[in-house]
Amino acid sequence: MAEPNWTNEFDASITVCDSEGTIIEMNKKSIDTFEKYGGAKLIGTNLFDCHPEPARSKLKEMIVSEKSNVYTIEKNGVRKMIIQKPWYEKGTCSGIVEISIEIPAQMEHFVRK
């Protein structure tokens, strides 16, 4: 039985790069989001080349230090949460996964005990 490819219909952009910054995977939402920059043709290109300073250096440092980065942005009236986390293969940091999720202007927040 084949494993399901849940990422292609997941309603958030998922972009994965290796430890050298090469984009190795994009789900459909990511491809659509970055269509004007090449879409699927970005796979195999370097993620660092897509970012100006200081974002470029921050991404490189995230790989070296194995640190996560989480923040929100707003562009053209659309708010997003950006989650960048290292991914591992056999215990070694192998790159960064970026998940970009659209969020509403107002969100409920719950504190669980």
C-alpha cells in the first residue's frame, strides 16, 4: 500500500531545503504561492538566493545552530504565520522545513492547564 501524499492537499505552504539551502520539496500550495518566482522550477535552486539579507544569514545560521524561527507577517492584507524548523535524518540536521499558514486577523487564544 502506497503512503498517502497528504502534503499536496494540505492548505498551507510547505517548502523544504537541504543543509546547503537547495530546495528539495514544495507542496502544491507552496508551488502556487511562489508561482511568480518560478513555482515548481524553484525545486533544485538555492533558497538562500531567494532571500535578501538579513534573512539569508538567519536561514544559514538556523541550519548551523539547529534553531527554529516562528513569526507572523502581513502582505496584501493576508496575515500568515511562518514556522521554520530544522528537519533531521538519522539524528543529523538535514535542512529547514518552512510552513506558511494563513491566519485570521483576530484569533482566539486558549491557555490550557
